[in-house]
Amino acid sequence: MMAYRGIGARAAVQAEGVGRCGQPVGPDGRERVSVRLLLEWAFAREKAALEYDEVGGGAPVGCDSTRRIMEAMALSTGEPGSCLRVDQSGGRSLPHHDAEVVVSVLRRSVPWSVAVQVAELARTCACPRWDIGPQRMVPCGWRGANQNRRLAKTEVVGEVRYRTRRGEVRKSVTVCPVTVEPSASQVAAARRRYLDWRGALMDVQAGLRGVTFDLFELTDALPAKAPWSKRG
């Protein structure tokens, strides 16, 4: 048996003027949150599930909010403002209705593969890693090491000659082939993954426009467009 979270009354504010996600609460009692915070609340806090429905043409399985609300109401104790009954089965509770709405909109706003990536990042409260470290030159090979350091492999590329009092001297010209890590293509790929993720959040944000939540009010805030730039 499963109990539904938060049905029947808006959850109490945890602190004065601050809601569940630590953001300001408006006069209507709704917490003002960004689309990223809303996704992280739904997947990390409420443990909402993103499921694929091959038969239903992409409708998210387990995200029928109306059905779950009716099930929760059927379990009501009958007390005013209560649509809950204590779950004594040891099972898990269902996500809040707002979380169900977020999952449903995510599923319909972006392709399935993108929705899975967004959901997994939200579940761990993370974002794609765009900063993969400063570029540096690394030797293409190694020829061993001494007691102090590793020794890079070198190649002979020419010869120089010069005269001294003792006669002509010949010396080999050697170079150490290097490569740049991470490469420009790796840096570009990491930044592209970040921008794709941000673009997906924009699509979800657009899909959530006009939705009235029980606990939240969606803001226009989005992650930085280019965090690797000084302008952000």
C-alpha cells in the first residue's frame, strides 16, 4: 500500500519566508523556484520516476496525477483537510502531485533520451561537467624515470655543427613531441553537453508555463549560459 505525499493541504513552510528548497515564499504561500530546483526537488527529494510507455505512445507510466489523487482520496481518514492514511505496509510513499506534474511535463517537452539525462542529473543534484581542467602540454610518450621524475621520450630531428679550438663538433637536435590535453574537441564537447542540458531545461520551463502548483511558483531563472566565460 502506498500513501500519497502532501494531498489535501499545502506543506508547512520550514522556516519564516523560506520553503522546502530554501527559496523565498510569496504571499500566496508558494515557494519561488527555478526549473532546475523544481526538477531536483521532484527527482531527488520526492523520488519521482520517469518511465517509458511504448504502448501509450510516449505517455509517462506511473505519472497519471489524477488517478493517484483519486486513489489517495479513497484512502482518506475522513478528517477535514486530510486525504492521507498511514501506510503500514512498509512500502514507499508516492511523489507529491507537483512532482508528478513536473515528470509529466519533462517527458513531453524533450526527447526520451534527453529526458533520462535531465532526470538522472536532477536526481543527483548535478549538472554536466563543462570544466574538464586547464589545457596543458603532455609528452606523447615516456622512456622511463629516474629518482626525481619521469623522463619524456624524445626524437632526433636534425644535427648542428660548430667549430671549437679542438675542431668541429656535431650534436643532435632533439625534441619532445607533446599533445594538448584536454584537446579543443574535448573542451567543445563538454561545453556542448552543458548547453544541451541548459536547452532542455528551457524546454521544460516553457512546458511548465501556465501550470499552477500547490507548493511552488516557477521563476525565469536558468543556469548560466556560458559559465566558462567571464560574462557567464
